[in-house]
Amino acid sequence: MALTLPAHPDPLHDELAAGGLLHDLAHAFGGPFHFVLPERFDANLAAFRAALVEAGVEGKVYFAKKANKAAAFVERCARTGAGVDVASLGELREALGHGVRGEDLVVTGPAKTEWLLTVAALQGSLIAVDALDELDRLLALDVPRPVRILLRRFPPAQPRSRFGLDDDQLDAALLRCSAAGERVRMEGFSFHLSGYEVQPRTDLAAELVELCLKARILGLQADRISIGGGFAVDYTHADAWQEFLAAQGPDDYHAQKTFQTSDFYPYHSPVAGADALRAVLAARPRGDGAPLAERLREAGVMLLLEPGRALLAGAGSSVFTVQGVKDRAGYGIVTVDGTSLSLSEQWFNSEYLPDPQLLTADAGSPASQYRACVGGASCLDSDLLTWRKIAFPCRPRPGDLLVYLNTAGYQMDSNESPFHDLPLPAKAVIERKNGRLRWHLDRRPAL
């Protein structure tokens, strides 16, 4: 029996497929493309904001721009007053150029360049300081306004992390901020945690609340904390995910390839998106005392969030055209017109696991199941979009489309490269206007 992992049903995708728009776009672009759905982004943002309101917690949501390069999402942030999390001068310029105000940016990342720090300070952006030498460089800047900063806390529960200041460094940083007077506005603390567990985020957030109270004794503002991202996305049903993990093995993959299941993204998460934020706020730090939401309220501390993937849940997919099919013993190899560089998970010892959807070019395909992996158009033997032998409802044919659902979060452009001089896939923005689905290229004049 073929191993499957069906994605959650999506009526909008079904409408796009049935209406022929995806085939029209494939014909127009003449190659692979992504489509993005900014209205889904709006809905996800609204859900995070609603979770903060329900908990009675003052907060601000920043979109982690690294999760997707589409201008459409940054434009939505500008229109809705959401913040944007940037980690390079290019990302900062992109956000400003699409209407996001400087004071609505938070600048993260390690060892930032001098010019990035300077531009961020001039724009009034909030800067997450990751090292003492970075703080010293900020304090030495000649800018006409106080530099807004957060001090990033080293996560004790993840001792291999390369981010953040340890206890001694935090103490030194607080003293330097206090001595700097009006040159700096130390607004609070932040952290970066890997993984998606709720309790570690609650625990470390509560520690940052205590650090804010400590910093205020030194006369510092210290009235906000950032807990970063790490809010999971739910791609498939629980039963399907557990059955997949239990059944998958080398025979299910081309060339008997093996994967460590621990390297797979958790494609089912019982608590995802805004519900994960609700869980973080409702949990009791270290399992004791008042919930985190109450501690934030009592201390007068604002909560900052930097979700990326979770704001992009359901907000885009990737489409490839079948170029050819070859048969092997017991299965086939489908080759498409793009490369695995457009599905980033394949380049992290893993696989983008939800089943791709096959859209046939006409209704005449025989309905006989056909198992096949999916290879890219490059000359690299390792260029497979899907190593797994997918159970297609029929044998794919040239001109058919493969749609990889829900790829907007980190998948569709993190590692894309014009290898072989192949053009990067275009991005089409699809919105419903006056009852019709309309599209335009992502890189049109902003706003």
C-alpha cells in the first residue's frame, strides 16, 4: 500500500484548480511559479492579535520577513500597522520601501553591520542586541535620537545556542545602558528558542519579565519582551501523521534513501498558530504560580512576537509543470520544470512531506494509481523535490501540474537559485476582488 500524507483540505485551492487559473499562470510564466494569498496572511495576523486581546495582554506582532520574500506580505504589514522583523540591510530597505515605518521594525540577527545599525537607529527601529561589542558600537553612534534596544537573553535550556547574552554579560549590558543616559532607550529583553514547545517559551518569558523589573531599578524603561517565533503550523491530520511516521521506511523513497524522523518538521501539531500563543500565555512558568498572561499584566510588560511560518499558514503554494516521466522497477520518476532549490526542506536532511496535488491537463487521463518520486530539471542526481514515491491518482503527463500546498512559510524561496541559468520562479498574488479571483505579479509598484 502506498504511503500517503494528505494535506488539510483547502476549498480555495480546489477553486483555483477547477477554474483553470493555475494552468493559465503556468502557460503565462512558462515555468514554475509560486502564488501567494495575502488575505490568508491578514486572517492569521488577526488571529494572533485576537489571542493577545483575549488574554488581556498588550502586545505587538512583527512578521519575520525571512520566512518569505514576497513584497505582498510586507505591504499587508504596512496597511495593518503590523511590525516586521528584519535581519539585514536589504530586508530593512525592502520593508521601508513598501511602507512599513521605521519604528515598526525590529532588527534581529547576530553581529549586525555598522551601516545596518546606523540606518536602524536613524529610523527609530528597535534593535535586538546580541553581544556586548554590538552594544558598544550602538552607544558610540552619532545619531540625533536615543537608540531603541532590546537585550537578547542567552537561553539556558539550549546551551548550544549561539545567540544571546549570558548572566554576566546581561549585568554588564544593563550597567552600560544605565550609564549611557539619553543615548539609549533600553526597552526590554528578547530571546530566540529553537523548536515549538510551549512550556520553555513560557518559562523563559517569565524570566524576562523579572529581568525587566530588575532593569527598572537602574532607571531603564524595560517595559517589553520579545519571545520571537516558534509557533507551529498544522499541515495534516494527527492520524495521518502518526501513521506516516510509523510506516515510512527506505522502500518508500527513491534510491532507498533514509531519513531520521527527528529531522522532519512536525507536520501535525495539536496546538498551532495563534492557539500556540494562547497556550504560552495560559501556561504557568515552571508549572507554578500565576499564568504568564497575569504576570505580564501585573508587571506592565508588553509582549512582542515575531512569527514567520505561522503568519503564512495557508498563504501560498508552489506550482511545477511536468516535463516528462520515466519508468523504473515498480515506480516512476516524474521530472518537473523547476528544481528542489524551490522547496527548501529538501536541503536540510529532510523532505517536504505533504502530498503534492496533481492537476491533469485534460480530463482524459486514465484513473490508475501510479507511484513516482519527483525530480528537478537539473543535472544533479540529488535534485529531487520529493524522494518519496507519491501515489498519484494516474500517471502524470507532460503539461500536467504538480501543486505543493502551503509552502509560503520558509519553503518557496529560502534557498532558490538560478542554477543552470533557470529563472527564479515568479510570484503571483491572488486576491478576490468583487467576487472574482484576480492576480498580479508580486513585484508591482508598492501600495
